[in-house]
Amino acid sequence: VTPLLMQCAEAVLLRSGLQQQQGSSSSSWYQQMGIQGWAWMLLGSARLQLVIPPPGVDPSGRYGYKARALNRWITDHLDPTIQVYVMMQQLPAGADESAILHALHNQRQRFCGEIRKLSSRCVPRPDPPQYLHLQQEVTAFSRGLGEADRVFTVGRTLLDSTAAAAAGASPTTAAAASEAELWDGSAAAWSGRMQQHFGDYVDILQPVLLAVLEIRHGLALLVAASQAAQQAAAAADLLATAPTSSSSSSSSSDQQLLSLTAGLLLFPPPLATA
């Protein structure tokens, strides 16, 4: 998780540096978009690793278990003990049990106060519980489709292609873009299925779905930036092969127009509405 967060912070700082550069070219907007997408993707990957439900007992359900255990202890042990001492207190010439009764009543009040506090933290759960199935589903996703290395490879390929296109190269990223779109569709289907089957575990599921959505958003920006960079590079090549303009200002205006047109052709981004 730490390497992902460190790279996410570096991406944010790099994007901030690009925004502060003076006299940047008109095509740098897609570089900023790519870096922003890279940061979102890393943030989502790190979040996903941190919010995986732990194995064992439901973290929220443990409050209910403890409250029921305390309530059972009061009913099965503490109340009968108090009744016994009350009866002993009422016996003729019996011993004075006031001190013990006072201690037992204080203990009962303390347990009842603890039960009230625990009850306020209890979350309604279905019967039978589904926590184990939910935990297994999220763990399988984080080790399969949502594995950090898998997402990292796709995102890094798209980010490098954006930088290469901005430098004048012509990288081929069709495979990476197709894989990103396929990943987005599979992640969207998985998220919908989890919401449908585990709606009673929204407190556990919501952070997981947020992490997946951040990864999807980051990949969408990376795909859009990569395609925009390639189209801008193609437009620049077309302009370079065109007859030389008589005015340098006219050439600059034509380049800005072609770059803007390439960007408008990609609006909205391919994955933004997924």
C-alpha cells in the first residue's frame, strides 16, 4: 500500500508542477489529464487493499455479540444471584447482605449502561449472516481482477503512451485501451452484483465500491488522455507535412485549432459514462 500511496503523491505533485509552468504548450492538457488519472487509479488501488474486510467475525456485528452476551449474563447469573442474596437478607436473624447487594446492583447498572452503548453501535444484519461470503468475494476480487500489479501495468502503459505521444512518438496502445475498457466493464458488473446481493452490509461494502470507482475513473482519464495525445500527435504530423504558412502566427493558430479539435472529438471520454 505504501508504494502505491507514494506514487500517488508524486503524481499529484507532478500535475501541480505542470499547471504552474509558464508558457506551456496548448497540448499539455492531456498530459495533466493522464497524470490525474494515474493518481486516481493509484489512490483507488491503495484504498482497495486497506478496506478489504478481515476474516473471522463481522467487525460491526461484534458489538451485537457482546451486547447479547452481557444481557445473557445478567439474566442467567447476575439477577438470580441478586435474588438469592435478597432472600438471605429477609431470613429471620440472617446476616446483613447490604454491602454485597449494593455491589451487585452497581455491577448490574454498569452492565446495562454498557449494553446501551453497544446497542447504539449495532448495525442490522440479515439472518443467516452473509459476512463470510462477502469477505471471500472482496478478497477474491482484490487478488484477481482488482490486483494492484494488474491495474498498475495497464495504467502505466497508458500513461507512458501519453508522454511518448507528447514527445512526438507514435506508440501503439490499442491493446492497453481495450484491456482498460474490458476491466471497466467487468468491475462495473461486479460492483452491481455486490450491491444487489449484499445490500445489508453497506457499511462494509461502500468503501470497497468507492475504491473500485476510483480505479475506474482513473483508467477512464488515462484512456482519454492517451487517445487525445495520439490524435494531437497525428494532427501535428499532418500540419508538418502541409505547405509552409506565410505567417508563423497563422501556423501557431492552426496547431492550436487542430489540437483543440482532437480533444473535442474525444468528449466525453470513452469510459466516463460507463
